[in-house]
Amino acid sequence: MTDTFNDTLVGEKPKDWLLHGPTKRLVNNYHWHNPKIGIVASYTPLERDVHDHFGIFRGVDQIESFAQATIVSCATFSECNKMKCTPTELKETFMPIFIGIGNVNYHSYLEKGQTFINIGYIKFYKFRQMVCDGRIYKAPAGLNLDAYFRDFNEERLKAYDLSEDFKLVAELFDITGRAIKKELFNTL
């Protein structure tokens, strides 16, 4: 990451925006992003992600990946641009907290090595709190996701307008996060 700010997270490294990890970081790439609308990001589960769970990427980890791709990445990006600081500088003052979840409906499952996308749109963003809805899709094997999403737009995002080769895995509603001041973190 540089000291200048890009218009989107596309081309940025998730490790620069998701400051926890690395073993708990569940986003590999950002493929489409509009800071006021939403994001498309991908992840491919590793052996450590499915260890002791029958080779399946757990539903709770899918929710975590979606939250990292949406409420954490998008809110961190917006706050950094607003405050003209880096994520590392933001982390000195604020701690991102996952505070709520609405419904999650699972339609399929994911295994080690199966790349999936988190496609989320921002429903609410104010006072460092963000709420997103979205879906998780298994991506077609070998598809160049950067090229596929190069001309994506808001209408396609909100309509989940993807080719039939993408397989619906989960629908997520009201995924909510907030950045709270670190000094308040231990008092809550």
C-alpha cells in the first residue's frame, strides 16, 4: 500500500487492509469495488481452513470471509480515505468489531481449493458502522475473476447478475460491523 489513495480496493492487497491474520484472513483478492455501493472479493480455502472438518469450509468461516470482504474491507477503506490515513494508522485508534448478523441461508458447501466470491452491497454506512447484504458463489474453476468483473457495475451487483457457471452457496443479510475507539474496547 502506498501513501496515496486509490479510488477502489481493486489492485490492493487484502493483507494491507485486513490487519489481523494471516491465518484468520479469509480474502485473497478484490475484483470489483465501489466505495459507496459494494464489493466483489474472492477466497480459496486452504488445508488449514478445512482441518478437522471433513474437508469442508465451515459455514461460520464463510460468514467471516464475507464480513472481512464487506464490512471490514469497505469500512476501513472509506474511513482511511475520510481521515487521510493508512489502515495501520487507523488501527492505532479504532478496532473493527463484528456486531451483528441477520439471516444466513445455505444452499451448498465449499471444499478446500474451491475458489468462491463474496458479493456484497452496502445497505447502511454511518458513524463508522456498516451493514451489508450479499451472497457467496462458488466460482467456475480456472475463470480469471479480474477479467470477468472488469466491467461489472452497481446494477449487476444488486441483481447478482452472474453467469450460470457460478453456483450459489449462501445468502447473507444484515452483516453488521462497527469501528469503535480502542479506549472503549475493554469497557464494553
